[in-house]
Amino acid sequence: MVDEVQTFKAICRGGLNTTGDVLSQGEESPGSATKLINYEPDLQGGYRRMSGFANSYGTVTGTGSVLGLAIVDGINQGILACRTPSSGNNYLHHYNHYYSFTVGADTNLTVGETLTERSDADDSSTVTNATGVLISKNSNTIVVNFGQLPTTIFTNGNFISDDSFSTSTNISSAPTVVGWTAVSTSGSPTMTGVSKVRFTELNFGSPKVVLTDGINPAATYDGSSYTQITDSNAPTDPVISEVYQNHLFLAGDPAKKDELFFSAPLAETDFTPANGAGNINVGFDIVAIKVFRNILYIFGTNNIKRLVGNNRTDFVLENVTNNLGCLATDSVIEIGGDLLFLAPDGIRPIGGTAKIGDVNLETVSKKIHKTVQNTINTETLTGLSSVLIRSKSQFRYMFAGTSSVGILGALRENPQGGFGFEFATLFGFSVTCADSGYIGTTETIIHGDSTGKVYAQESGTSFAGSDVLSIYQTPYLYFEDPRQRKIFYDMSTYLRAEGAISVSLGIVYDFEDTDILNPANVTFSATGTAAVYGSAIFDTTQVYDGNPSPVETATFTGSGKSISFRFVAEDTNASHSIQGFTITYGLGDLR
């Protein structure tokens, strides 16, 4: 006889766990995940299906992969990229988001004034919402700035007027974005043999970037001039760079892998010892260098040291550990007040690593140890690209392979207080380089691929037009007794929808025993964001009588000793968050 019907509740938190045993996870972490693909731990609770990415920045001129990307506010318009040129040596480009088009006449237009579109040249009341600032003009071709992310631009066949509507001319071609503009490079750099170009920001009086690639001398670029660092005391082919105590540090030269070079103070091209420059042999091949809390950390594959001090007279090299190191140059990132890197046993914090010998240290990725080890064993770690999403307290490790599985980590508040990392996996990203940063007050996250295209992450609901596959599977839940049969009636999912969604729900009994018959999949959908009087906009995704926080109940019949749910979606619908679920069941007999 079936006991009284009961309800079980689980809140979605804890993230991916591929290490815990099946019984402990089902009892102690029912809201964690045994699979979490393209879902991110959400700061607002639950697991959110990731936003998409779009080819918002076209294709960088040249051949092969995008070799490097940088978001640097204050240099050109903030976005830089590198790609092997089809001819010549100009491998560095800046993205120009201005628009170019032709007009009937530009004689009376003045550079710097605001141009306004209107449909009737003789009627100033026919203005549209499109405006832009005139940047340049040349023989009826004008360049207009519509803003970093323009929402509307001028239409071919309409007219534009100056600030006072005293001058008007027709628009004779559709505006097109100027796009990638090559930077003239000195020193004849070659991209033959270059797999990645890395950028470091520097400001010794004016903003610049330092470029290193392991084949050419390091170079600086300030938005107008590209300058190679050819001082005879500098390394000829450094791989990495960092700025510490007003010195530029260079390392990773293939001929001097154990040498750390630094410039004279506030002089990035001067490596003369008499002026305060120098070099330090660290005793191992350098994989990465990174400043953290006024200390320069130097990583090898099985060693970590740190440099303290202010200049050549008092720089001191200190040992951190000889039993642990960094496997991937670009895995070193600063997030959540710590420095993370990919070590042989997982993703580690440098703050904790420095205490080896004093405390029993655990990696921050202990719950996904199997996933990390699989990544280390199957992926080309020299091709790892990392990117921060600061607004989400999140980092992403991505690879170039089309079938590669990346790692996503996000800081989220624990129920007991404090913050910890929750993890998920990424699929559908083919990334050769990536970067993020703020341009003005807007956070921009970009990545490049093997075909030369540059994408904006956190954009849209598709992966560059392709469906997004997302999977969340719960642990096996057995409600205290893994041997007692339960009679299941229904399951309710608590969601937050950002638009119309459709999710397939799979039900799996008895720890995926192949001899057990499982119910058919159930599909539930929601109409999405509700229309709110006074703020809804006609013909947008908002829906009259829609529900942004639906509760979807799936009714099914069957029994089992345990149950797991698998949420799957593969489409270009809006994102949604699975925040929790309840299960209605009764207790059956023991078998």
C-alpha cells in the first residue's frame, strides 16, 4: 500500500559535480548537476541558459586564424585584433565602427556637427530617430559616427540635414561600417610560426599596448604608432609581458626560456642596465607571469616563484613551490580577489598555493576534477583562451576545436554565507583567442576563430545563427532510502523566462539501469516575459498575459527507487533559468 503523498523540494545551486559519489550527491546536494552544458550559475539563482554570440565584428583582413584580440579603452575605438596578412607585414588592426557612405554634396557639411536624417528634404518635421556626428568628408563620401553600438543608421534615398536644418543633401548609398583598419607596422614583423599574439596594457604617461608572439621582438602601439622593442639587451622573441613597479617585464623567449627581463623605470623600450633595466634567471622555463597584490608571480610547469621589491636595487626573487606549476599560459586570471591558474591537479588559487606546507589545500575545482583532468588529457593546452565576464563574476576557458568542451566558473554566494565557485561546461565555442574589458561603461566580451571572424559574446540567443544545445541533469534522488520503491506523480519546475522557451524533460529511474523502462520525454513551454502596462513596447518579445516566472508541471506515471531529471533544449529561443523543482511522490514497498 502506498503511503501518504509527499513533496520533495530542491533549489538549483552547487553547479556541476562530476566527482561526488551517487548516493552522497543525491542526498546532500540535490540541486547540483551531474551534467551542466551551456548553463551558467546565475547570480539571481538557479542555472541560466547562456546567452549567444554573434559575428558582430565581421572578419579581420588576412588569412588563417585570429591570432590575438584586445579590448583597450583609449586606443583607437577600443578593439584590436591580429591576423596573418595576405601580403606585407601589417598584421595588427583596429576596429572602426564608423559608417561610410556617399551623399549628393558635402560642400556645406561641417566636420564635427550632428547630422539628422529626414524623409523630406524641405520639411524638418519629417526627422527620424537616426542621428550621427560627421567625422570626415571627401568628394561626396562622408564618414559618420552613430555611436559604439548604433541602433539606427541612415537610409539610402532619404536626406540628412545639419544642426540648424539650413543645409540638406540626399543619401545616395547605404551606410556601411568601415570595419577593420590595418595598422602600419615597422620592423617587418612576420606571422610565420605565430600561434598567438598576446596584449598587455601599459601606461607610462599615455595608454599603450605591448604585443608579444614568440617570433618577433615585442612591440608597442599607442593608437597611431607601432614601435618594436629592439634594444640589444631586450629579448628578441618574447612570448609574454607584464607591467610591474613601472617596469615592463618580458619573458618566454625560446632562446632564453628561464630569463625574466625588465626595462628601465617608465621606459618600456629601454633595457639598458645602467638606466635601471636588467634580467633575472628564475631557474626554470617560464610559462606565465602575472601581477597580483603588488607581487609579480612567475609560473613554470612545476614551479612558482614571486618577485617583490620596487626596482633593480631591491628586487628579490622568492620561492613559492617546487611541486606545482601552471600548464597553460592563458589560464592565469584574476577574479574574486584571487589569482587562478590551471595546475596539473585542477584549477588553483595562487593565494592558497602560497600556503603549501602550512595548510591542507584543496583546489577550487575539486567538484569537477574528472572534467578538468579530461580537459588536460584531451585538449591542446597551449591553445587555451580565457576570458572574464566581470558583470557576472565569471570566467571561461575555451579551445579552438569545434568539438572541444570548455570550462565555465562563476562565483556565487553560498547558503551558509561567503562565496564559492560553481562550474559548468561549454560546448559550441571554437575560440582561438578572446578578451574582455570596458569601453566607456559598456563591458565588451569578444572572441576570434580559425576563419578570421570576431564575435561578440553575451549577444543574442544563438551561437552565430546555430542552435544552442543546453543540458542540465539532476543527481539521482532517492529520498532517504535508495532501496525503497517510490510512486511518482508529477514534477514542477520553477523557471525564470526571458522570452518564449521550449524545454524537453527526460525522466530516468533507478540510477540509469538499462533494464528499467523510463517514461517518455515531456516537453514544456512558456510564453515568456510578461507585458507590463506603461513599459511594454508593441511588437517586441513581451507577451500579453505572459509569465516571466512560470511554474511548469509535468505529469507522468511510474515508479522507481531513484529518479533523475534531464532538461534539454536545442534551439535559438530566449534564455531561461531553472531555479528549482518539486517532486510529488508516495512511498511504496522495499525490494
